Amino acid sequence: EIQLNGGSIEDKVKWVREHLEKPIQVSNVFGQDEMVDCVGVTKGKGFKGVTSRWHTKKLPRKTHKGLRKVACIGAWHPSRVS
């Protein structure tokens, strides 16, 4: 996707019709040492639990209240995750 800035809507539509399905050189769009703002859109993965999101280990079979949870992330003192 390319955002078209400046000009009227008719000019933008005309430019798109001329360049549709044709390769566009980067040098035609951007100048030397020009700052570019990029936006990335990823595939949606939906709600993920900790095992698939952070790749933690599955807990043993006899674990109380779930196998795909985080059991212990550190000691009580110091009470922070390092």
C-alpha cells in the first residue's frame, strides 16, 4: 500500500490508473536520505495463552488448575521479576 499525499482526488486517481500493476522504482518515490514512516500490519493471532505466546514449558500432568500456565517466576524476596 502506498499513501498518496498532495493534489486533488482526480490527480490521485489519475496517478493510480497510470501506475496500476506496474513496478515502481524506489528512487521515483523517495529521495536520498529521506525519512520514511513505515507501518506494519501482521496477521491476527487472536488471544494466546502464556504457553504459545511466550513459549513457556507445559507443566507436569498432575498439576493443579491447568497445565499451560506459569508456575513460578521467582522467589518472594526480592519480590520482582529480574
